[in-house]
Amino acid sequence: MAWAPDRPAARGPATGRGAATGRGETGGATALEVLRALESGPRGLVEAEADARLARHGENVFPGRRPDPWPRRFARSLRDPFTAVLLSLGLVSAALAAWGTACVIAVLVTVSCVLRATGEHRADRSAAALRELVATTATVRRRPAEPDAPVTRELPVEQLVPGDVVLLAPGDLVPADLRLLRTTGLTVHEAALTGESAPVTKDTAGDLCLQGSSVVSGSATGVVAATGADTVLSGALPRDPGPRLPGPFDRSVNGIAWTLVRFMLLTAPLVLVASALLRGRGLETLPFAVAVAVGLTPEMLPVVVTTALARGAALLARGGEVIVRRLPALHDLGAVDVLCVDKTGTLTQDRPVFDRAVDAEGRDDPAVLHWAAVAALWTLHLAELPAPDALDEALLDADEERGRGADGVEGVAALPCGPGRRVASALVRVPGGYEPGSGYGPDGPEPVLPGNVRTLTGGRGPAGTYVLVVKGAAEDVLERCTRVADGTGSPGAGRTIGPADRARLAARADALAESGLRVLAVAVAERPASTGPYAPEDERELTLAGFVGLRDALAPTAAEALTVLAGRGVTVKVLTGDHPGTAARACRELGLDPGKPLTAARIDAAGDAELALLAARTTVFARCAPEHKARVVRALRTAGRTTGFLGDGVNDLAALHAADVGICPRDGVPVAREAADVVLASKDLTALGRAVVTGRRSTGHIAAYLRITLSSNLGNVIAMLTAGLLLPFLPMLPAQVLVQNLCFDAAQLSLAYDRPAATVHERPVVLRPRALFRFMTAFGLINAAADLATFAVLALTLRSAGSTGGQAAFHAGWFTENLLTQALVMLLLRAGRDAAERRAPLPVRLATTGLAVVGLLLPLSPLGPPLGMTPLPPLYYALMTVVLTLYGTALAVARARYAKGPAAQLPGRR
């Protein structure tokens, strides 16, 4: 079994709680002492005792956060800034006995909160379904009663209790913290706990095998030392991560909300003061002032935002690829411009593949691979290992692909790797009769042998050569070598290794490791036939054949995903606990320029300001512990980058909490899934790329709504203030303002089904208050000009503007014009730069048509008089057609000007 030579010293995970995890009275104890301490035995617990312990210790489940009940989610939704503003306006309306306005606002607030709470509740249910997909059973040995024989059966991991005897096999997830009683060639993958990609060898009797790790090869029997909240995995949770920094969504929404609040706080008193000074009106204008404030507020924003995000999250969940657990995280995902990922399991698979085999001089030599495969095959068979090591599998596959195969020799004896032993060796018999130098004999490949090779006859058996093949860590194999083969295959070709040669060979192995390879040295030696036992002492006076380099297998879709993310304006940075050369090599093979890797030591030496500069220009961060990953993520956020982090282990918790968006695959450890905002069905980055696009589309819908609503509302408010100063009556009644806003806002729900421009996918999208208000001001002034032109049209068409009938006609005319201009705004400003060049989707066309129909027909319908409106003369409609034509032209020209300007001018683009 091969040893992983480039694996750095293990950084143990965070400790859990006391002796329950085996670091107390059971640490370093024998198997018998461990069983006694846990009041168990090798035959397992009695079922009655197991039930009692289950009641005492609780189920073996991760103590994650309990999903909030639906009512609490609903109450939390009320803290949204826009929702709070609407509630305040509703209370003012109720205080003024404007019950219609108060009721409508109450309905809007309720609908928004219900949508948000339901969406997040649905996401939690989907995440729970994913947890069920990765839930496992454990093979447990128990006894029905005290005198009965033990029975081995599958048991849900939730029912494990301290003292249970568990059997492990290749591919099993370790279901709890175990103290091992017996092992056979056991190696486990602890990347979820330590970040190390190389498997770890476990010894017998006393070794701790932690929940969250997985069995790579071998088998074992262990006793459960800790379950549930007492495991190391649970103890690794950050005790007090502190409040999470506001993400892009929270910052943007808060900025927009408070700016609008300032506008409203200024507008309402301005209306009251102006009416009192110029028209002598008193508090009777207060309902109108409140209506003006409501008119400036995008009442449907909470509903539109929640609808857009919930629809995007539902589309991702429907495909079974991505679960968005927190709706604002979908916006933040679309705003991400830096994605930090781990290497192992994300960019690379959790298995190595053969890269090259070289002789002692660095020349390619397939015979070195062949001998490494021979040692792997016969170590596996003769040492009775249950499964090959991942490195051995890679050697055997590569040798077989080259048509040579490792079965052309006969195994005699083998010694595998073990604790403190970083080499594996096999003694094999090679059939004789080769022609020296030909490379192949009658029965298989010709071996590369040292100079003292001689053919032996083993009793009555066929003639053959007995060869000892040793492979393992370069430094360990080199110290056993006294000669080096020159690669000719001729007898006597080997030469003695001197001190200078030994240093040169060690440097060659180091250079291969620095290039990102896991390096194994391979040595051979002829041995005489012997009836005595084979022992480690026989691994001496070897002849070095060469070195084998293995690299991490690339994830099948990683290169494609990195290309797509780069095309979307997302910079990928790799944060890993692996060797910097290993990470850099994987990046180069995937087409990602690794630059100069930054190691943990350099991160520790840098201050926060310096690290922010280093992080901006560094792609690979190697030898990272959890605190290093979190510091890098925080440094990127400090530099103004919207940062996502993809992690699946306990060592990723701090970084998941520090990122704007925490992302975890469904097979990540439970604690990581609980901490993540987004859960992926797999570690496939292409799914993440599609989620980024969906987030940008949702944000594009929200930005389009804000562009349309705020520019239209601002124009209306300016027109209302102007008309209020010029006219002897209120330019629009509060009920009319309310109906107009309801119709306009209801129509804008169709924007969630719009198709944003293709350019919205190219770069990160975030709601930017300053750009949004610049857009709102420019187009609001155009809208106000159209309203003032409408006043002129009404003045020409209405003879008695001061009479009651004239007032009703004025109200009807402005109401109609408002809805028609708003329909035009929806069509022309609905999405990205090329909205005018593409046909609007059917929902948008139906909504704008309905809006125009309401504007034209409502004053003529029976509902007109109750709302204070009367029919208009035909001349009004003719002149209004001219106004609308000029207004549409002005919108198109202004929009084209924005389209030709820098992208930063457009709200919603970075």
C-alpha cells in the first residue's frame, strides 16, 4: 500500500469535549481498556442497554440550528427596510382614517412576508431532503440478550450510542467518533476535518477515527466513543462567530430604503407647507401629503423582490442542482466577483492518476512504472489487504493501459506500509529466458535489474529470477539503496551511489514534488530463493530504478466551469491545505494561471492591509488552516470584492461564515451544510455557474422594477407638487393615487417573467443606489415633463377647470395619462440595453396592455364617478397621442444615450 509522500504534517481538528471523545481516560489505552472504559465488550452491547443509552445520550445527530418555525420567519420578514417603511405609512394612514390606503398597505406587507417566509421554509425543506440523501446506516454488532451470540446488522446512524461496536469497510462514512479495536490496512480520508487530500493510515488499538471522515481502504472494528454533540465534529463549531457582516443585498436595499425615507420625510411636510402658504389649506391636505409619500414609495418592492428571488430559487431547486436556503443569497450569488474554492474534490477528484515515470537521470522509463505496479499488485494480494490504496490503483490502471500489466510475474511475499513505515515491498519470481536489452521476454516485460542479477533454479520449479521490489517515500527508499540502475537492462549496468549521487537523487525527487506530483521512489534487488520468512531487514542493498509521479485527477467539468466563470466576470481563487506545487499544477492543467502561490506562513506575517493587497493579486493559497482561509476571505471583502466561498468540511466553517455567500455541496459535513447559504447537489462547478446566472437574472428583474417604478414615481411626485401649487384643487385624490399605484405595481409583477438582456450574464450584478438614483432623476424629469404637457392639454380641452365637473375631468385625464405613460415605461425600460430591440415576453405584453386598457376605460366605466372621474372629450385623446409619442421618443433617445455610455451608468451593473 503506497504512502502519500507529500502530505504535510496533519493539523488535528478542533477538539471536542473531554473524555467523551476519547481524549480523556481512553486516550492511548489498549483495546480492552477502551472497552472497559465505555462499559462495552467485543461482542457489542445488549439491545436493552443500547436503548437505555440512547435515551440518556440522545440521538447521534449533528446539533445544528433548528429550522425556524413559519411564524417566526414571518415576523422576521417585517424587519425588511421597505416593509418597515410601508408599515409606518399604513399606521399614519390609519391614524388619518384613510382606511382604504391602510388596508391596501396591510395586504402588500402580508403578501410580501408570506412569500418570503414560504420561500425560505421551502428551501429548508429541500435542504432537509438533501440531508436524507446522504444519511447512512452503520454496520453494528449487538446482542439481543446477555447470553445470546452477537448479531451484525445495519442500523441507522441516529441510533448509535457510546459503546456500540461498529464495523468499517471501504467507502463507509465514519458514523461517530470511534476508538479502533482492530484494523487491516485501514486508511481514511480526513479532508472534511483537516483539509488534507491525502489519506491517513490508522493503527490498531486506540487510534481515534473521527465522525466526518471516510474509509478509503482497509477494514476495521471500532467502539463508539462519542455521538451527537459530543463528537469532535460538533466541538469544532465556532463558539461565537459574531454577527455576520451585511451582504451586498442588505447594503443595497438599506441604501435605497433610507434614501427614499429621506425623500418621503421631506416631501410630505413640503406639500403641507406649500398648500398652507399658497392656498391657505390646512390639515385637510394631510391625506394628500401621505398619498404623495406613498406615491414615491415602491410599495410592491418587497413583493417583487421576494417573487423574483423565490422564482429563481424555485427554478434551481426544480432542477435538483442548487438549494438556496436564504433568498437574499441568490442576489448575492449574482453579485459575486470572487469565488474561493478548495482544490480537492472541487477542482480535482479525490483520487490520484499516474503522470510520469523517470529513471535516476530523469529520463522517461516505463519499466519504473511496471515495477511500481508489480509491487502494488502483489502487496495487495499477499498482504491480504481488503482494497488497494488510491495510489496503488492509479499505478495498476496506468500499467494496464500501457499494455504491460503487472501479472507477468509470480508473487512470493509482501510487506505493506504501516504506522511508522513509509515503504511497501513485494518479493516476486520472474520467469527466466529473457534476451538482455530487448525489453520483453517470452512471458512478459523484461525487468530492469541490478548488475549482480543471476538466474536461479528453485528446486523442481521452472527457472526464474527472484526480485525484491520496493516503493514508497523517496527519502526512505533512497536510504535503503546502494546502487542506481543506468536504464540499459544489461548485467553489471548498475553503479554504486556516492554521497553526491544521493543528494542529487533527493533533489530530483524534491523537484518532482515541487512541480505538483506525489512522488514514489522504486528500487529493485535480486534475491536468492529462501525458505525463511521475509522481513523488513531484507529491504537493503537495493538498486534505485527511478521515480513515479502521480497527480490529482481533475474534476471532469472543472476546466469548463472555470472558463464559464471567467466569462461571467468571476475570479476563482484556490484555498487549500495541500502543497503549493500540487495546487499550482492542478490550476495550470485547468487553464487557470496560478501565479506565485501564497503560503500560510506568508499570510501569518502579513497585516490586514497588506493581506488585502496580496489577496487581490494571488490565485493560490496553500498550506491553509481554517483561520487562514477566513482571513483571506475577509481581506477580499475589505477590498470591496463580493466573495463566495465553496467549502464542505469543518475546516471551512470560519470561511463560510466570513464570506458574502457560503456554498456547500450536499455531501459536505452536516455542520458545513448548516452554515451555508447555498447547497449544491454536487461539487460540480458548472451547477454553480448556472446558479450565478440565475442570481443575476433575478437581480436584473429587481433592478428593472426599481428603474421603472422610481423614475415614474419621481416624475409623478414632481408633477403633483407643481400642480398642487398651481391649481385651486388637489391635482389627484388620495383614492385615485392609490388605485393608480395598485394597477401599476400589479402590472410590474410580470417583470419577474421578463428575459433580461444577454449582457446581464457577463458581469456581476448588484443593486447600486447611486447609479439607480441618477437613472431615477434623469428619467423622472422626462416623466414630469410629460405630466406637465398633459396639464397643458387638459387646460386646452377643459373649459371650466375650477368647477366640480372640471376637477373630475382633470383627475380622469391625468389618471389616464399616468397609466399610459407607465405602460410605455415598462416596455422601454424593462431590462438591459437591448430591451427596445427585442419583443417583450407574453406576460409583460399582457400586463402593459391591461394597464393601458384600465387607464382608458376606467374613467368611462361605472367605477369612474365613485373615484371622482368623468369621461373626457375626444380632443383630449388626440392631443394625448401626440404627448405620448413625444414622451416615447424622449425615453428611447435617453435610453440610447445611457446604452452608449459606460456600463457603470446602468443601475444594477458592477
